[in-house]
Amino acid sequence: MPTQAPPSPTPLPPTATPIPPSPTPTPIVVKDGLGNTITLEAPPKRIVSLAPSITESLFAIGAGKQVVARDDNSKYPEAAAKLPSVGSLWGNFPLEAIVAQKPDLVIAAEITSPDQVKQMQDAGLTVFWVANPKTLDDLYTALRTLAKITGHEKEAEKLIAQMQERVQTVEDSLKDVTDEPLVFYELDATDPANPYTAGPGTFISTLIQMAKGKNVGDALSKPWAQISTEELVKQNPDIILLADAPYGVTSESVAKRAGWDAIKAVKDGKVYPFDPNLLSVPGPRLVDGLETLAVMLHPDVFCAQDLTKHLEQNLVGAVCQP
């Protein structure tokens, strides 16, 4: 009689693969320019930006979609200009409008005072205050800090590398240049006999020097000051840049000012409009400003180069004569 095979053992139920716990996000801990340490559990999703330099920097590093509102002066890029404005920071501080946006982070710059920062903190807001950069290296540091806060560190490093490469191109092209034209940068000619200009220690002065020019305002004792027509005639600049052109100042109106017809720049027709945001807003477009200055001060070096593709073409046409 055949032996009956033993029954097959009942298979054990499959062992469930354990699901690893979700990693706990690492808090973002940063210290701001006022010495305050802020801690964020995750990158912010509702940022209110209170300075053009901050707004431009956030959009440049890819964090624009996290910005929900801006101050009145933040109008670049176009996507930022379309965002709701909390109002002007000049005059009455728009605290209620900022609170109404329900931000998880407010980023401010030096236009916002420490007292105003405290007002926002007392209203329950988290505020990060950024000191205005004084050098391009300061700007790169500020971009990296904003990138750490918003979660865009790779994008920021790519942007910084591009900016550094463009700066290096300008410096390499100018390394053998010895002729440094004297430049008068006009900020405000409400009093045309005593216009305001930028003096030592400003980005305007620094970038004029980087573009191998000499700044008339460096003879002044303050970063922002007036200069008389008599002193300007004495210094006799080679080039005049009109940062007040958006307010209706033109080369023709400059030529009609009493005594200005004796200035070399006026006689030679080298009075040009200049976008003030390229040098006065300490953000990524400072490199655009440097390139623009380089072309305007040294057209013989740059007009045949690809550098001009970054610039406002009407200006290139005025400077780069065929």
C-alpha cells in the first residue's frame, strides 16, 4: 500500500515591509541683520517683501511664487508689479495692510526701521531684516541667505555664478584700459544749480570705478550730497549720466542750465539718460548696471562685444555710434 505524502506546510503570511517614518523637516534657523534669530519649520509660502532689492532678489532665485505682496516701490520684475501692494513705506507705516496678507514671513531691508520691525513682531508676525549690501560679495551673501530661507539654494548658486562670470568679463576686458573718464551721476536736479549726486561708499561710486571711470561725487564728504554748478564746471566731467531722466530731465534741458554749456560732457554731447534702478537698488541687476556703465564709459572696448545684448538698445544705439 503506497505511503501517503505528508501535507504541504501552510505558507506563512508575507512579512509586511516596514514603512520608514517620514523624515522630520529640519528647521531653518537664521540670524538677521538686527541680530534676531528666526526659526522656520519649513520654507515660507506667504512672503511679504518690503523692499525692491528683496523683491528682485526673491524672484531672481526662483522664490517669486512664494511672494504674496510687496511694497509700492517693488515694481520689478513684471510678475512682482502684478502682486498686491501693502502701500508705501514712506509716511505712515502700513502695518494693517501687511497683517491683512496673513504672511508666514515678512522680509524687510534698511528702509524699514527697527521700531517698525518691532511693530510687526508685536502684531505676531515673523520678520527677517536684511542689511543693504555694500559690496558685490555682500550681495552674494544676501542672495544665499534668502535662498536658505526659501529653499532655493541651487538656483541661487547658479545665479551667483552667472553674475560673477559677467563681472569677470567686464574686468578682464578693462584690465589694460588706462583712460578713466570723469563721470557725473545726477540723482536729483530739483535745484538745477545744486544737483544731488552719489559720493564715496555708494554702489554707484563703486561700480563707476569698476567700469574704469572716476566719480565726480567722490570729492564730496557724504554718500549723498549736492554739488554746485561752479564746482561741476571746475571738475569738468567727460560724461553726465541722468538718473533723474524718468522725471523728465533730458540732455536738452541740461544744456540750457546756466553755466552748464561750459562742461565738456555737454559740449561733446555725452549726456545720457540712465535707469536709476540699475545702480540704486542693491539686487541682482547691479551687474546689468556695471555692464551698462562699462559700455557707456568705454564704447571702443565693448560696442563690438556680446555684452551689449543685456542692455537697453536705444541707449546702446546712442553710445555705440556706427
